[in-house]
Amino acid sequence: MTNILKSALLLLCSVCFFTACSDDNDENPVIKTPTTFHLNTPALAASGVYDLANSKSIELTCSQPDYGYPAVTKYTVEVATSADMSDAKSMATTFTTAKMEIDAAELASLLTDLHVAKGLREEQFPITAPVYIRLKAVQTTADGHEIEGTSIISNVITLSNVYLTFSLPPVTTPEKLYLVGNFNKWSWDSALEMTPVHSATNIFWHLVYIDGQGESAGVKFNSNKAWDGNDIGFSKITINPASEKASNIVNANGNIGSSQAGWYLMIVECTVEGRDIKYNVTFNEPKVYLQGLCTASGGWDLLPENLFTVPTTADGEFVSPAIGNTVSGGPTAGDPGVRICVKIPGSDWWKSEFIIYNNKISYRGSGGDQTPRVAGAVGQKIYLNFTKETGEIK
């Protein structure tokens, strides 16, 4: 009797288990790939004027794609100035409801960018022109990840009259430039920060070792320390024909390379033309001068006898002639000290000077007199490593 009861209970549990599994499967929704997705045409689309300069937003509505059940959906607005959507760009702001308030300022910026790309100049604005809009919908998980196979594009609507003023921020020259290359294994972590010329903050300079024409040879520069698509290689620069070493500079697989590996004084002048930044680059001899009261002459002329020797490798040291006059250094600009510079064409020497603090090269850049002044004794020399940005007086 006991065995019969046990068997009956086991059979009952098994039936309950399979029933529960069947119920669970029935409750799991099946994702349906949508075939239609409709963006509604606003009432003012045909005859009204959308003034983006004096509006906060534009309202769009749509029907949710049929996924077979209410689903979390992300909507992306795609905008174009061509009826065939060939120049369509996506707005940065996305939505999760079928009613969307499109930010007028963001839309104006995107449209201005599209018109400029087609050749429209800033002075030709404001304009009134049609705008073409469609939506992209995709189902997402609760944490925002898109679900593959659920994306669908809506119909295109036309806003016939959109009033648009020029809505892009002014283009300015970069505040900083960074050099990277084979000399530092192409690492932005150890990139060289180029130094602005005093009173000319659109001009930057640095001593850099440019090696050959091999696959990984050469250098590039960027306003950010990153491979963000804005790095500047050979094709994006104009070589100043007045450069002392212009004939040495070559295209090294897109990088700025050299037919004669060695050190260069690289000077980058940045200018704005329309919406573009142009880079005119000078490649001069790597001349570094000991300067001022510490030199044997005690004068301020850039003399050949005050030149540093130039190393032959990327990690080598520039070495000065011996200090000819002891300088005490001191806390103020009037105190005599060791001073060093390169010469930027068209600029006074002090606009590209530098000294050594705590075994590091310290560039004057756009700043004032570098104080405290650094002391030096007769017979001492200065050793500079421009790849590591280090220096020593000994």
C-alpha cells in the first residue's frame, strides 16, 4: 500500500512539473519582426514655416512597430536636405516613446552642417528650405541594448519650409597640439605637447626625431591625445617651401616621414579657412642656443658658438657648449640665469625660450618671464632630451 501511494504521488508531481513548463512557455512572448512603421506628417508640414531660430522644439509622432507585444523601443531621428535621404544624418538625442519633442537647436546645428557640406557659405544664411525626416526604430533590452533583427525604418516626411540661421559654433585654431610617432612607439600616453609661440598662440613648435619612410615611421599630430580621427598626417599639411629641410619630408604611409632620419625643429602654423583648419608646417634645422649672460660672449645675439650639439638618435641628448660666465640665478626676472632657446622665423628669441626645473624642460610658451632664474657655473654644460622632456646642468 505504501509503494502504491509513493507511485501515485510521483506521478502527480510529474504531471504538475510538465504542466508548469507548458504554462511558462505559453507566457514567453515571441519576437515578431515588424514589416511596417509609420511616421505621422505634422499638420503644418506642407504650408507652415518652422522657425528653428525662435522655437524650442518640433513635435513628431509615430505608431510603434508591431513587435507582437508592447516592447521597449528606441527611436532615432534621421534628417536630410535631399529628398532621397542620400545625405541623411542621425540626431544625437534618441527617444523611447512614440511622441518626440525634437530639440530645435540640435536640429538647426545638424542642418547647418549638412548645408555647409554641400557648399553653402555662412554669409548665405539664413535660408528657408525643405527638410526630410524619417525614423529608425529598434527594440531594446531593459538595459538599453539593441536586439538584433528588430530594426525598421519609417516612411519619409517633408517639412516644406524650415527657416534656418547659421547654427554652427565658430571654428577656432586648437589650443594645444600633441606629437606622436615611431620615436615613442605611437603612444598618446607619452605624446609630446607642442609649445605655443609667445604672442602667436596659433603657432606651435617642438624638436622631434623623424625617422625614415618605413611602415611605422614618421610622426602625426592632433589637438587631442587620442586616435579620434582628427590626427594630422602627411596629406593634411602644407609644407612651408621656405623650410630649411623641406626637401627631406615625405609621405610615409600617410605619416609625416623623412628621407633623412634625424632631428627637426617642427613648427606648425594653424589658420582657419571657412570651416576648415589649415596646417602650414615648417621643418628647420634643430638649432638650440645657449643664450644671454651665461654664454662666453655674455650677449644676446644668436651665435653659432652657442649652439648645442645634435644627437643622432631619438633618445640622444643635445649638449650645450660650456657655460662661459657664472650666473647666480634668483627669484626675479631681473636675476641672471641660464637661458636656452630655439629661433622661430619672424619671432624674437625669447618667444620660444625655455629653462630646466627639477631635471625637466620647462617651456615659456605664452607665459611671462620664467622665474626663479636657474644658476649655472663656468664650465658646466646643459644636457637636453627632447623625447623624454628632461634636462640637466652639470
